[in-house]
Amino acid sequence: MQSCLISRNKQLISNKIFFLKSEITMLLFLRNVSYLLPSTYWELAIQKTKHKPSRVRLKEELKKCCEIDQNQYLSTEISNIESKRLKNDAINLCRKFQRASSQVEGRNGYLSLINHNQRGFDDNRLKVLTIVHNFDT
């Protein structure tokens, strides 16, 4: 009976150790990933920006972000293959974010152009365009 209790306690301790190791691994993983989205977003924004002062400002922000990465977050626990996969995931997320925001900008740009060309909307037309936009998205 006593040996059964001892083996059960060992099993419980082993399970707790396993879960603690899993939690530590997850925390290290999240700590390493938390900088990827801002730095990737700025990298993509730098590639797209044609306005030189904006590009310079974005490069400065990216440099700050990379300094933080190297000093605090970069860990050797993540392999090169895993870090490349994470970087690709971050690029895909940033591109999707760009696409989502550009749909709104497209509608606002269209409304601005029509408003500018025709010197204003009547209230009914604006209501209809808003309903159509909200239905579509």
C-alpha cells in the first residue's frame, strides 16, 4: 500500500514538473515572439514608403526595435528553422493587416473622391453607400 502511494506521488510530481517545463517553454517562446510583429510591420512599411522623411523615421523605429530584440528577447532556445517559420508567419500577418486596412482606406478614398468631384453627397446617397459597405464587409 505504501509503495503504491509513493509511486503515485512520484507520478504526480513528474506530471507537475512536465507542466512547469511546458509553461516555461511557452513563456520563453512568447517572450521571443512578442517583438516580431512590430519589427516586421516596420520592415514592410519601409519597403512601401516613398516619402523619404517617413522612411528615415521608420528605419529609426526599426533600429530601436532590433536593439531591444538583441538585448532582451533573443533567445537561443528557438532553432533557426523555428525562427524562420515565425518570421514568415509574422510577414503573413502583417500583409493581412495591410490588406484589411486598405479596404477601409479604399472606401474612404472613393467617398472622398466622389465628395470632392460632386461637391458633396446628399444624405440619402451617403446612407445607401454606408449600408452597402457595411453589408459587404
